[in-house]
Amino acid sequence: VASGKPPTADDTMPTAARAATTHNPAAVPKTGTTYDYKAMAAYAEKYVYTYNKDYPDFNNHTAGGDCTNFLSQALYAGGWKKVTNSPEEYGTWYSKTSGDSDTWIGVNEWSWFTQTAKRTTALANAYQMDVGDVLQLDFAKDGSKDHSLMTTYRSASGVPYLTYHDADTYRRSLDSLIAANPDTAY
């Protein structure tokens, strides 16, 4: 759901640096975490075509799609803890029967939450992604992110493969994604 507006000079929302897309640097190892990245990838691959009925489906909604909702589900399956109460504007992250936080379903809102909560670290190069890592795309390069994807596989040659909702896709190579979207910020 790409509902967030681009940050302005008055906004205090963090913004991740754009990643380079030069081919095949080594993956960045994950240290100091108890998250289960393989479980995240397994969840994404299990539910890429058959949606989990325990969550709402945001595909075909006028405000966007299901990409970040799907991403949040996979992160939760891998051990991310929900945050249901926070004094920060984008400090919560949850899906409940009573509704979902904007940070659970919104592309920009998810980014703001994860950076503020220090749950993510921006990589210098998109090819550094490993299983369980997230890629966000800014199609117009206007500062407003438009799409969220999860790395669910990394080839022996070092190419990340991404799985995502909206145009439900299983293991699309980063090479293919970049070739199809050459004017996109990653």
C-alpha cells in the first residue's frame, strides 16, 4: 500500500540511502539478531500465490496493493515482535482483527517504523541482500517508496531472488527486476 507522501523539508521521517546496483558484491552477514530469516523466506514462498486467510488481502485496493502487508507477515513469521502502543507517530507495527497499523501495510510507513525502531540497516548495494532482506523500490525517484519485496533465495553466483505480492511473484532475480525497472531507485 503506497499511501505515504514523499518527505518534505519539514518532515522528520528518516530516509534510507539509495542502494547501488552494481553487480554481485558479497552478501552482508546478519549479526546480533535472533530473527529466523529462513522462516521469513519460507513463509513468503508458501503464501506467494495462496494468501494466508488469517490476514486481510489488500490487492486491488485503490490505495495500493498487498506488498507491505505480505512483507510484514513474513517478518512476523521470522520473529519480529508486534508493537501495539507507542508515543511515536510511526512507532507501532501490528495486524489485529480490529485493523492494521499504517506501518504494517504502508510502504513508506513501514520504512519509517523500521528505521526509527532500528530494525533495519540500509545496505550500500542491492546485490548485498541475503535471505530475509527487504528491498523497497521508488519507481519515480521522488523520495516516496512504491513497492516492498523480500529476498527469499540467493544464487551461488550471488544474485538475490525476490518474492512479493501485488503481481504475485516467486523468486524473481534482482537482475531481471533492475532490467525491467532501469529508472527506479532501490
